[in-house]
Amino acid sequence: MRIAYFDCFSGASGDMILGAMIDAGLSLKSLEAELGKLQLKNISLKAKKVLKGGISATQVIVVGKDEKRHSRSLKELLQIVEGSRLDETIKEKSQEVFIRIASVEAKIHRKPMEGIHFHEIGGLDSVVDIVGAVWGYRELGIDKLYVSKVNVGTGFVRCEHGLLPVPAPATLSLMKGKPIYSSGVEAELLTPTGAALLTSLGSEFGRMPEMKLERIGYGAGRSELSHPNVLRLMIGEAGSSVGKERVMVVETNIDDMNPQLYDYIMDKLLAMEVQEVFLTPIYMKKTRPAILLTVICFPEKLSAVIDFLIRETTTLGLRWREEERSCADREIVSLQTRYGEIRFKQAQWRGEKVNFSPEYEDCKRLALKRRVSLKEVFEEAKKTGRLFFEGRNRYRSRPK
């Protein structure tokens, strides 16, 4: 499996991400040809080698020729992407990134999403950065992207809304649940576009994964800072530890809580985006029946989980430990069966498909709707899924 790692010791922006990809081997000529499908006649892309803190890096500049528009709305930018000749997958992912940025901006500034505008070079630089990064990710053949904890900077930044704290509110919202820090440098190191791309393309945040390193790229930031203002990209073949992740296991024994409350507790914990919650019957002192409540979460969620359990349950204490787990990559695929559309969970391990199973809730819904037995719907789903799964494997196994 081909993986990549963004080392964000100086944050990230859209142009830094593009610069790192080009520096790591993405063809500038091919990128320009792909961006030409957007049919933006007054916009062009330039890339040049620069030195940042003694490190050679690629700086990407979006040039607007005779561009008189100061801004464009979300709707206008989505229409540009939709009306282009880009592949549908690139269109969809690019539009998803735009919508994520606009949605957090709308919430922060109490505006409808339709009222959100993108400004630099009339908003077209955002189109180039986002579409270019989404296409570059695919073109470089990356199967999975890892991202380090991100240096966001500190201080203030001036924008259309006035003077805002760094990280900007939109950047902070986009990075919810992800590890960030500030080294104390007074600059906006992580931009909203950078945050949206990292969190839309990235699968895991934190430690560098094990890999057989093949390519290295440095994308240059615009500012001159006290440290090398670059974004480092590493690309290579996944090592044996890829597929493993560090998690926290939080446990508490409870013997005096109304059992009706567990439904609420579990729903709230899952809404906090923990990985797993489960209950185990146990016996405590004096053979008193009790419940062992176990929560599995990523390290950055530990503090919130502890606070919630102390406040919302009757426990007087709890314990936690760090463990390592391995997980197959999962993807949801929708297939049409003779009873209706059913979602399937597809599992992949080290590039090989290992499982393909129908979603129970979809089968149950269709069984009730069609007034047939649930077993019959399951059998039909498994038959349809097997044909798709085997057919896709045969297609992927054909020699290039």
C-alpha cells in the first residue's frame, strides 16, 4: 500500500500542499493540463524553487490576469467545478472541501452558507489549490494519508471580518478532534484551506507511520519566519506497522446506577466520536452484580471522556491505559438489489479486500417495506454482494 505523511511543523496552506506534491514528483505540466479543465482563462499557475531557512522547496503561485472580481460566492465556485471537464470523483471531493469551509464560516459569522464568499484573486486561487490537491493526491497514487500534529501559530490575522485571533475560528473548527499545537511563532501557519484539505484527505493524525521511503517534497510558505517555513511530504510503501493505531482504553466498575441510564450514556459517548463503547456484566465484592463500562477512544479524546464519565455516571473513579490495535480500512458501497438499495461495508487489509457485508438496518428496512422475511433479504443481499465483490476483484487483478 502506498502511503504519505505530511509533517506540519510549520502548518499548512493550499499552496504549500500543492508545492509539496510538485516537489515530491507531481508533474507540473500534467497539473496545469488538469486545471485547464476548469476553463479559467484568466488564472495560471507558477512554481519555482526557493530557499526557506536553508531548505530547498517549491513555491506555488496562482496568478490572476485581468481578474476584476474581488470575491465569489460558494455557489459560484461550486458551479465552476461542476461545469468543468474534471472527473466526477475529483469534482465531488473538491466540492466537499468547499462546502466544509463554507459551513464552518457560516456558523461562526452567523450567515447562511450562500452568503459566504471566497476572496483571494476573486476566490479562484481556492479552486486551484483545492482541485489541484485533490487531483494530486490521486495522481501520486496515494492510498492513505497520515498527518502529523499541526503547528497552527499564534497572534492575530487581518481579514474581511477584521482582526481575528490565530488560529482563525474557521481553521479551529475544521481541526476539531485533530491534534494541534503552537510553537509560539506569531503568524497564521495553518489556513482554513490547509485545514480543510488535511482533514478531508487525511485518514489519521499523529505519529509518523512506518514506511519504505521513496519520495520527499517540500512546499514553501509565503512568509519568512524564524524557522524553515515549509510543509514536508513523505511518500512510500507501507511498513509492517501500518494498519496499527494507538488507542486509550477507559474502564470503570459501576454497581449503583439505574440501568436505564446506560442507553443515554452510550449514545452520548458515541456522539463524542469515541471508537467503541461496551458493557460487561461482572461481580464485585460481596458477590454484588455490577457493570464494567469500557470506552475505547483516541488519545486526544481521553480528557473529554473522563470528564463525561465522572459527571454523568455514579462512578467515583476510573482507570485507563494505552493500547495498540489493528484495523482494516473500511468503505461503504451501495448496491441495487431486487428489493431495493442496500449499503455494504467493505473491508480492506494491506490492499486486499477481505470482507464485504450488508448493513443490517438496510436489510431490516427493506424486509418491512416489501413484507418479506429478513432472512430472504439477507440472502439476496449476500448474493448481489458476492457477484460485485468477485467481479471487482477480477477487474483489479487484470494486468496493466
